[in-house]
Amino acid sequence: MLKKTMLGLLVTALLPIIPAPAFAQGEQALDIRVAYIGQIIDRGPVLSNLIPEPEDAGLQGARLAITDSNSTGRFLKHHYRLDEIESDDPSTLITDSRALYDEGARLFVLNTSADTLAALSSSLPEDALLINSGSYDDDLRSEQCLSGMLHTLPSRAMLADALAQWLIMRRWNRWMLISGNTDDDRAFAQSIKRAAKRFGGKIVAEKAWSFDTDLRRTAQKELPPFTSGTEYDVVVVADERGDFGEYLPYNTGLPRPVVGTQGLMPTAWHKMIEAWGAAQLHSRFEKQTGRWMNEKDYASWAGVRVFAEAVTRTGSTDAAALRDFILSDQFELAAFKGRKLNFRSWSGQLRQPIALVHPRALVSSSPQEGFLHPVTDLDTLGFDAPESRCRVIAQ
Amino acid sequence: MKYVKLIPTLLVSALAVAGTTQAATAYISNEKDDTLSVLDLDTWKVTETIDVGERPRGIALSKDGSKLYICASDSDTVQVMDLATRKIIANLPSGADPEQFSLHPDNRKLYISNEDDALVTVVDTESHEVLAQIEVGVEPEGMAVSPDGRWVVNTSETTNMLHWIDTQTHELVDNTLVDQRPRHVEFREDGKLLWASAEIGGTVSVVDVETRKIIKKLSFEIKGIHPDKIQPVGIKLSADGRYAFVALGPANHVAVVDAKTYEVLDYLLVGRRVWHMEFTPDRQYLLTTNGISGDVSVIDVADLKVTRSIKVGRYPWGVVTTP
């Protein structure tokens, strides 16, 4: 069998590449600025700290989207530039974003906490287009509706619903829910409870993990009794930081799968997604960064691509024109998920399939077959119009 | 009178005998098996499975049908198979990650899309030299040379464009923006029209070659199938100009389109995730590659009916046929 050769590389070394000329006779050359605002959040120490999370998650996705958009843009005389601002201090992010706005930036991809997002939303004038690529917060999509805010990252409710549909499809209806002690963990657990109610799952036991022992040494002793005492089909874990959840699989009292933030995980993006050209996106990303592309990278990538797609199709950089197009029926984003993606008119949430993965394989993708919706089955995930108070498009 | 009648009969049977020594054959690339399936088109049986390079996708015949070119994507090469011996006789310098390609009518220039590098590589199939590399959009895929040899058109899946390359200068001279994720392009035999599929957009654009503008956009609708699952990929135009066949991916159907009125006449149920297609040499049948079900469906072109399906390898991708 022929193995990977160096032929491809050799070719490039020997021959000058014929560059793509700029076109668009009669059309205007455009310079497009996209601002990336990244909040560096200290998530505290975790027990399972062997594989650290990448510090540039999100930023690298935005950078790749700029490269991708420029490859398209050169055929249209459109040039994209990323202004990058990163800080652990929300007030710096607010000041610097405002300064970018004053210099003319109107397109913002925001990878921050929900609180910072709210602060940015009130400090930036109305005509700025804001995309949330960093917060899973359900409230942002149902109650606390920030004016004009779009979301490319799925909400926790979307992730929980994606998992719940699959569990119901498997008829694994009895769930033991174990939650960590951060606000985020409790929020994830809340979304799981909501999903159970929507799809017919039963939370047979609910426990909070508060032990402070080092599980790397004692998981085998502590976790089996902790997960005993009730009959269940799966353990659902809510541990967003990966503090203790990594130790749950194979340490449950009953021989049952672990799902949730560890074990079988719902996610917007993962290395194990390969179909519909995803393999090529991974390949470009890995060439750029030397690491795998994660969900935060994907959400920021999608955020920049939403802006770029609107510029390509409208030939305009006017924020109001772009916004109208993005929220119109004509908008569609090809984002390596096998369907065209667009935004919910009420919550500004990007509709998207959610993958269910374990660390080495794609297990399934939700919505699952048979979960029906009058408009699109993608709206069976997360907050549907009647469940949300938000109205991004005035109706 | 008797003699007159007899002679043609003899001739026909002589030809038939010659034909049986080498039956019409289809070659199918199996993306996840690193093999080619050899399908006998008289018996409809797979007679041989041949090991090739890694992740074989696009395949194409030399103009005389003696050689088969194979994009071995993960081996970063285009392999050349001698069909008389079914041995690989050369590896062409294709550039990285070749996916699809198209051979110029001069039988020498092979235009290859390098999916990972946003390039089109032009290789001379005789000297094995790289003649040019041309920058195109992100994830180049579909490739077609116009029948008169003047144009090569490449689709870029993430840039959503058809790139028009002048084959004399190897310069990219125009672009046509189409719907999301263009996968495949096919020239009409007279070279005046170009058909282009958009997988995620769910449409097929018909482009006037002279102006390079879209003159018609087709969409598809199948009862009981979600519109998002209708994803056009492969296109084949019948030689008589009557039909266009469009493979609809995970919709598991091939659309039959009236190539003159652009009306969709029928949807034929085939195997799962149908991507590429080829006519048998007699044009009587159309073969489709069905990735997920791992088989080839056979469509009777006169009756517009699916007559059989044949198991091949894992994730069949490309298909070609020889007499």
C-alpha cells in the first residue's frame, strides 16, 4: 500500500503558484474589519488537570475564519481583517471595544461570560452587530434578551435536549443526575431537568458532588457507593470544568453509561465530526494551530463566517444591510454540519445539529429522527419561540 | 437477397464475440477501503477488488480508455493504472490531497483539485511534470474541462464559487458565485451550458458559458424528505440532450430533469447517500455510487427505473465505465 508521500510538498517547492487576480470589475473593493473580543476566564483548579484546555480557544477559530474569508474575498476584492482584544478584565474589554467602535468597527464576535456580554451589549451603540460565541447561558436566549445579540454557540438547553432525545430514543429513561458545585454546573443540571420534562426522561436521583478528596487516588472507592442505592439507566453528570466527572465512567455503582459533560457528550463541534467536509476544516485548523478545533473555536469561526457570508452576498459593509440579510430568509451558512444553518428570529440563536461524541468517536447527531416540529426539526433543540421572551426581530 | 441479409448478421456476431473477450466494465473507487471494485456490466457481478492508494475518491479514464487515473487523496498522489494488467504503473505529482480531476481533450493535461491547499494542479500525464499550480477558493472540488478544451471550471466548496481557468494561460479569469458548497460541474456536450450542483444550498445552477452567468436555478422537493436532506452532488447529462440526472446525497434519490424545460420529471429511489454517477458505454444504464449503503444502483435510462443494486466496498465514491 502506498503511504503518504512528499510529492505534494515537492510540487509546491518547485513551481511558482499562479496567484488569483482580483476581480469584480465595476464592483467596489471592500475592507471589512471584524473585532474579536475574548475574555480570559480563570476556571480555578480542577482534579482532572492532565490535559489543559487550550488558552486560545475561540481566537484561533476567528483567525481561521478570516483566512477562509480572505480566500473567497480576493476574488471579489474584499479584504478581511481581525482586530483582536483579549483580557481577563471585563472593564478593559469594554473600554477597548468602545475604542474599536469609535474607529469604525461594527462587527463584533464576543467570546466572553454572560455578564460581560450584557455589559458590552449596553456599552456598544445599537448599530454594532454582536455575536456571542462564548456563553452557553440559557437566560440569554429565553429571559434576558440582549438587544440584537446573535449566538453561534449553542445554549445549554440545546446541548441537554440533544442528549435527552438520544437517551429517549435508546429508551434509557431513568437518569441519575450528579452536579458539581459551580454556577455553571448547576445551570447545566437545570437544562438537563428541563430536557427530562420536555422529552419524558425521569430524574430518579439527584446528587451534588462536594467531596474534596483527590479522585485520582480514590475514585474506585468513593464513586461506586456515591452512585448506588437507586436503579437507573444512565448517570448524567454536570461538571463543565472537568473537575470530577472524568472519573465517573467505569466507577458507577451499577454497570451503566455516563453521559453529560463527560462520557457521551453533546457538543457543537469535535474532532470526531468528519463528514460534509468537516475533515478539511479540521485539517486547516490543525495546520494553523497544531491542536484540535473545539466548540469555542467553532463558534467564533462561525461568527466571523456569518459576517463574511453576508458581505459576500450583499457586497456591502453597512451594518444595517448586513443585519437585515443575516436575519432574512435568504441567509444560509454552510458550516460543515450537513445542513444549511440560519438564525432563530426570536432568540438570535444559530440553529444547528448537535453531535453526541465520546472522546474517540461520533456516536450520533441530534435532532433524532421522530422528534418533530412544524417548522424545522432543528427547533426541537433549545428554546422554541413560545418558550422564549426574546424577539430579536421585531414582529 | 439472402446474402445481403446474412452479411450484416455475421458481422454483428463477430463483433459480439470480440466483445465477450472483454466485457464492458465499471470501476468504482471505495473511499474507506482503499480499493477499486471491478464490476462486469454483462453479468452485473463484482469480479475483482484491487488495492490502491489511501482514500481513493475521483477516478477518470484516459481518452483511449487504456489507463485509469485515481485520486489517492491521503497518499497525496494521482495513481495511474494500466487497465490491461490492472497494475499501478505510475504516481503523478498531484499536489497535496487530490480529490477530483478532469482530463483535457488533448489527453495530456490533467487538472487536479487539491482540497487542503486551495490549489488546482495541472499535470502532464505523459511527462509527469507539473505544468502549473493555480490559486483558487477554499476546498476546491468539482472539476470539468469544456468539450472544446478552452475552459477548465473548478468549484470551491467553502468559497461557493465556480472558478473559470483559461487552459492556454492557466490563469483564473472569472468567477461565478453559486449557492452553498458547490460539489460538481458538468458541461453540456455542445459546451454552451454548464451545470453546477450546490450540496448545502440544495440547488443546481445552469450557467451560460459565454457570459458565465446563471440562467436557471433548479431546486428539488421530495415528499416526506426534509428539504435540508436534499443535497445535490453528481450530475450527468444524457448524450441525446434529453435528461439531466442529479444525485441528491442523503435524500437517497436521483432527480430526473428535463434538460430543455428544466422541469423535474421524477425522483428515483437508489441506495443511501448517492454522490456520483456514470453511464454504461451503451448509454442504456446509469450507475450511481451510494456511500452509506456501500453499493451501486443501476438505473435503466429508457424506462427511468432502478433495476438492481450491487454491493461494492465501503463508501463507494467515483465510478467510470469502459466498453
